[in-house]
Amino acid sequence: MVTRKLNELVALNLKRLRQDAGLSQEELAERCGVHRTYMGSVERGERNITLDTLQRIAQSLNVEPLSLLRPADQSR
């Protein structure tokens, strides 16, 4: 198993889940109550987000927070 930094793993899962939901970064940012540039930097793995933000993102995507933290082969 390849180990990734947690923020990179969240970024990969976030992008996949957002696209699966048919949302733009801007739409998701609005749902989460954050700026679109912030959401973009999270999706690029440039930010270390708080657990509160992780929970808001998960709620906005209608998924469990753990789905943002699991490797892709364990996500479903």
C-alpha cells in the first residue's frame, strides 16, 4: 500500500466525490460556507483542514467523513 499524506488523500477523495455529485468547486464551497479559492486549495492538497471543515465537506457531499480519509480502494 502506498502511503500518502493525509491532506493529499483528502484532496483526491474530495475531488472524486465532488465530481460524482456533479458539483463545481464553487458550488461545493458555497454549500460548505467557505470561499471557492479555499476549496480549490483543499482539493489540491495544499491545506491542512480542521475536523470541523472535514465534517462540513462530508455533510455537503452527503457522505460520511471517513469516506474522505480512506484510500480509494477502501472508499466504497
